[in-house]
Amino acid sequence: MATDITHEELETTAELLALIEDPAGREVYDPATNELIGRTGETDAAGVDDAVVRARKAQQSWALMTHESRSDFLHKVADAIESVAEPLAELLSREQGKPLNGPNARFEVDACASWLRAHADFVIEPEVLVDDESGRAEMHYVPVGVVGAVGPWNWPMMISVWQMAPALRMGNAVILKPSEYTPLSVQALVAVMNSVLPVDIVQIVSGGGEIGQALVGHQGVDKVMFTGSVETGKKIMRSAADNLSRLTLELGGNDAGIVLEDAEPEKMAEDLFWGAFINTGQTCAAMKRLYVPASLYERVCDTLVEFAKNMPMGNGLDESNVLGPLQNRAQYDIVERLVEAAKNDGATVLLGGDPDNASVGNFYPTTLVADIDNNNPLVSEEQFGPVLPIIKYDDINQAIEWANGLEVGLGASVWGENSDELKRVASLLEAGSVWLNKHGAIDPRVPFGGVKQSGFGLEFGVDGLKQVALPKVISW
Ligand code: NDP
């Protein structure tokens, strides 16, 4: 539904919350303080049906608009988000836990606006396939219809925009199902967007996995975009099968970083740290295991400890913090279990690893683990938290084999000075994106997607636009 407000009226987080809150709804708590933030309404199966009917109707006139008109809307949506960026960032910080500062809440809200603008400006023209004496054939890209988008709790606003921006640009209507852990952030974002967009072009259905399932299996949903875990991705593929809905799956990763013999540890410590610890490690394409040659092992460990121990963790609303709590207790328990597995196996905890289980918030300290076996669960399972295992290798071929040894392949990185060797190793890594001397750097112009069980389909760039369109060949 369209929001009956102008975004100029919204100046505080309380005003944002007043707009979206359901006083009789489910309570949502701050993961740093365990204080009540607000209450979210929940949709039932009939509500999903209703949203689909509305979306199908609204999409018809949206699809008839020109690309220029829709791009204009996307820029206006970006303006609206920028005008209430601070209340949005504050709500996001309180609900997700991420600090306002660092590559966190303000960064995420800013990315929402810049992703919308980038997608508004991409040029997508019919492609000429044949043009000779035999005739002419052109590939056109037409809207799919209704996109059902299901998202996770780690970057709730930004990932929703990753799903919405290309879908809207291409003439589709979108129904979002946010994670039940972070519904308010997405509802607030959409309320602001709907102060600009035509009615019912973007709607939200809220609730748990069963509402997600009702949405992705709905026969009125033509395309499903999902970002989340591998396990849920497989369920979604099954739900979408009956309708043969189009699918983009951005699933989990366990990204490896490989340091080469000629790397300079002091120079790269900061980038290595943020490659692993961005959003307190709760990032799909964060570096989750680091392979270091024996010759550099101690230096890399020492420089990382030096950098990491000075990065403040705490309540996200405190301007001094750059690391926050884990968003939910279930994730905290996973992180704790994996670090205990490493300790039990005789690994050395260089930093952290000693959570205060009595603390009110879900704070797990920044943790660096050395002398760990490649088969340890902290290496082979996705920790999705502020912990990095550092694995020693003697031979680069061994490191490459270990990096490629898992069923997932979202991102990877290679660190060193010799660009030929960096590129050679990159070419051998099984991942959708390989970064050189950085990790997880995304850009709306550069397609992003996983291989193996990290999913399929691309997001971002013109390739991303094509994933929310139907190819249509016209020839004469
Ligand atoms: P989940 O897979 O648990 O949940 C993701 C979303 O799917 C939630 O909204 C969830 O609802 C919903 N859902 C659950 N079951 C179903 C179902 N049967 N049908 C439809 N929807 C369903 O992931 P998390 O939220 O725990 O996110 C963490 C995971 O996501 C990590 O593994 C991470 O690597 C991955 N991820 C991947 C990214 C990428 O781009 N590749 C980016 C970010 C995260 P609810 O939570 O309300 O139950």
C-alpha cells in the first residue's frame, strides 16, 4: 500500500516506528540491550493472496511506463531515503545491532540510495543478434511480472534494495518477505519508498518461514529472488518448482582468503580485518578462513591481532563503536560452538574467544584463532560472526585445494604483490567473485553471484536487470 505521508515529515526514529508499528503485533527486541524496539504486524496466508492480487494489478501500468519514467521514480525513491537517512540508520542499528559508524548502519542506508541510483541509470537496449541479408533478429527484455523477494537479517535494508532496484527498473511489482528477526527495518524502508512509488508496486508480507514459503510457492509469483542460507535455498527451489517460477538464489558462503609468500602483512592488516569482520562477520561474502604461508604466519597473526584489538565493539548507537552484537541468540550459539570446537582441537586463541555469557546483549568478542586444522568445524562450517581462523600452509597448491574443498563458492581473495601470481591463483579458485588485495568489495555495476551451493543467477549491473526480465526474440 502507498504510505500516506511525505518523507519531509519524518525526522525521528520514533516517527518512523509510529508509521509502521502494529501495537497488537509481535515484539521485536534490540540485540545489544534486549530492550523492546517495537511491534511488527504479521501476514497470514490470505494476506499473501491479497498482496499477489494487488501486485498483479499494479504491475500492469508500471510495466507500460518507459524506462525513463521508472528510472525517474527510482531516483526520487533514493532522494526520499537520503532525506530520512539518519532515522533509518538508527532503527537499523537498534534492530540489527550494527553500529551507526564504520561499514555499518549509515553505510547500509547510503548503499540503498546509491544502488537505486545506479540501477536507474543502467542502459538496457534490445540486442541485435542478426542483421544481414537473411534478416534481422533482436533480443528484447520484458518484465517478468510479480517478483517475490525473501531476505535475511544481516543486511536487511541493503539486500532488499538489491532485490527491488532491478525488479522495479524492469517493470515488475515486488512483494518482500523480510526476515522475522529484522522486519521493522525493511518495513520502515518500504514505507519511505512508498511515499514516492505508485500504490502496490512494492508490498511487504511479514512473518516467519511459512509466509516466505506461501509467497515463493504462490502461482501468482513469477520470479523468486532469495538471499539466505543454503538449506532454505533448497526448500525454496522445491516450492518454486510447481510453478516453474524463475529463480535467483544468493546463498551462504565460506569465503577463503589466500596470502601469498610475497605479501606485506603490515600493509594489508586493515583490509584483511574488514574483509573478515565487516558487519561483525555477519556477511555472506566476508572472508571466513584465511590461508597464510608458514614463512609469514607469525607476522600476519601479529599484525591482525594488533589491528583487531583496537576495534571497539558495543552498543551500535554509541558513535565510538564499529563492531556490534550478533543479531540473534541462535547465531551467537553457532559462533560459540564453533570456537569451542577449535579450542577442543588444540587450536590457539590469539584474541577473544572468551564471551561473557552473562552480558545482556549478544556480544561475542572479536576472535582470532591460529594453529587450526583445515578440517576443524570452525574452518569447514560458516561461522557468520566475529571470528577468523588462520590456517598455515606450506605449498600454494595445498592452499588452493583447501580453498576449493567446500561445497560453497561465493567469494574468495588473494593477497600479495606480484600481479601475475595474484591473477594465476585467482583463476584457479572456485568462486563467483575473486578479489585481489581486498575482500567482499561490491559495486552496483559489477555482477555478483555464487557458484556451487552458493546459488545461481547474478545480481547487479545490466546482467542483474536481465535476471528480472524475460528474454523475447523478435525477428523479421
Ligand atoms: P535463512 O535461510 O534462515 O532465512 C532467510 C529468509 O528465508 C528469512 O526471511 C526466512 O524467514 C525465510 N525462510 C525460511 N524458511 C523458508 C521457506 N521454507 N520458504 C521461504 N522462505 C523461508 O537465512 P538467515 O536469515 O539466517 O541468513 C543467514 C544466511 O544467509 C547465511 O548462511 C548467509 O551466508 C546467507 N546470506 C547470503 C547472502 C548472499 O548474498 N549470498 C547474503 C546474506 C546472507 P524467517 O527468518 O522469518 O524465518
